Amino acid sequence: MNLAVKDIRHNIGRFFLTAIGIGMLLMIVMGMGGIYRGIIEDATLLIDSLDVDFWVAQRGTRGPFAEVSRLPNNLVDRVAAVPGVAQARKFVFHTIQREIHGKPLRIAVLGLDWPQDHGEWLPLISGRCLAQSHYEMIADRTLGLGLGERLQLGKDFFTVVGLTSGMIDSGGNGLAFFTVSDAQAIQFDITGESIRLERAARLGRASRIDLSRIQPSLAERAEGESSIIPALAPPSISAVVLRLESGADPHEVATTISGWADVTVYTGNEERALMLAGPVEKAKLQIGLFRMLLTIISAIIMALILYTLTLDKLHDIALLKLIGAPNRVILGMIMQQALLLGAFGYGIAFMLGQKIFPRFPRRVILMDDDLVRLAVIVVVISILSSFLGVWKAMKVKPNEALS
């Protein structure tokens, strides 16, 4: 006869209520680890999905994800001319917030270098890739947009032609994919009044120089559209991504591009490390602290519960000692109860997590290694928390059974 099981059956209700409470705490600990894994997955999703050899960002920045990067449009032609480069593409990335269906919606905008990139690499669940250079978009389903829905961003209307799944940025915002020109139009959109004031300011600056008096057409041009003024650069891009030719020397290509005074070159692994060391690092430390606190709280609660259960059995323990039961039988009973409590709590945490975690606003990824590590921690907690009950049980005198 197993005394631990017999005692649990005698107090089955209290045992399972206790196990549920422990399970809820362990579920939060489990979820914290899953949220951290999800943050890493989201932060590196685009870097891993694009699968390029090098990222070219603005000199002195850690762009385009960890820091804002601004590069001229024509840089892509310069990069493409480097020996060993098979393909160079523009990359535009920024985040906007708009009110959609009466609710605020944050959208991570990514520009595809049309016509080289139609979005074939995206995990489409419905719809199609981009088929024209303007006014089409592919949206992640977390944005809540429907296929065929029209959305106004800036001065233009865009039609959702495709839906993806799991395409999220490091902040948990759903990604929307446009052509580079459309993404730039959204990023640098300004109101009509701002355009009018800027043109008036250009006209005022032009009228103050002597050359405008000799050539009045200069003043007329200053008041015109920005795109027809050669001195004004077109909208910038965030980065240039490139793939190397088969057999090309990566070090030689990187050295060549790094020699330019206006850019910095990062490999895919370096860009990934910059992302994890920047925005993700503080989240890692904070989640780690919460996990540690919750683990300590779980251990304290289990110790108090086992101590209380032992207090309820002091007369029974004294009786066992009186009839000659060895200490190892009593120790085994308390230790087995602690391990069963931890096992049931862990099982409840896992089952509840499978149902609840998919409903979280951020992605929760449960890795096998993390689950095994948590199971080991639960076993250690169960053993350590039983010591308080064991200590109390060892102090019981056999003659107390006769009192």
C-alpha cells in the first residue's frame, strides 16, 4: 500500500485544487519562456525569410531594423555593378498607424523591389502575389484585412490581393507588402497644405538670390513639383540587400562595398545579432526576471502547502512511528506527495497552455528544450519544497499519538 496515494485519496479535493493553482503559476512561467522565443522568432523573421548574403545600410547606423537607415535610390545600381554580386534589390521598411474600421491599427510596411520581387517567397494562404507596380498590397492575416478590401494609405487606395500567415515584425505588428515606390509614397506622404507651404518657401528662397532676377524661369521651377527639381533627391530607401554569384568571394565583395564612405555592410548573421542585441535584449532580461520570480513564488507556495499537509497528518505520523515505521517510510510519503503535486501541476500547465497560448496577442513558441528544462526545475522545486514538511515530520515524537 502506498501511503502517499492513500493520503491523497483521503484529501483528493484539496490536492487537485492545489495542483491547479501550481499549474496556473507554472503555465505563466512556461508562457514567459514561449513569449521570449516568439519575440526572437518575430525579430529575425524577415532576416531569415529574405535569405540574402549581405545588407547594405547607411554609414554609422545599425539599420534597417535596429536603427533608421536612409540611402539614396541609385545606390542599388552601384551595388549591382560590384564584381561577384548576382542580384541587388531595394529594401524599404517602416511602421505606420492608421484607424481602420474605427480602431487603431499598426502596420509594418515592407517594400518589394518591383519588378524583380513580386512576393513569391511569402507564405500566402489565399490570393496572389503582386501583379502590378502600384495600388496592390499583400497583408498578414493578423491585420484583420479581407481579400479584396480597399485601404486608403496616404493619398492612394490599395487593394488587398493576397494574405499571408505568421509575417510579423519585432513589435508584433502584422506586415503589409507593397512595391518599393508605393511604400515610399506611404512613408513620405505629406498633406496638400504642407506641399503648398514648401513650394512657397522655395519660391521665397529663390527670389532672394540674384540669379533668379537674371533667369525668372528658376523661380517658376522652384514653385513646381519636387520631382522636376534636380537638386532635390527622390525618396530614400532603408537598405540594399544582395545575393552573391556562385563561387564569388564574400570577403572581397564586402571589402569593396565597405570601402565606400556612405555605407556599412552586414552579413545576415551580423544583422540578426544586431537585432537580438538591440530591441530584444531588454525584453529578454525583463522576461527572465519575471520567470525567476514566478519560479521562486511557486517553490514557496509548494513548500507552504506541503507543510500544511504535514501538519494535518502529525497524529498519523506519530502513530506510524509508534508502531515502528522507519523514518524512510514517512520521508518517502512526503517526498512522493511533493513529486506528484509537481507532476500534476506541470501537466495542467502544459494542457492549459496548449489551449490558451494560441489566443495571446504575441506569438508563444514552446520549444522542447525549454519544456524539458522546466520539467527538471519542477522536480527540483518539488524536492526542495518537501524539506519543510520533512523537517516538521522528523520532530514528531511517537508518544504524541497517545495524547
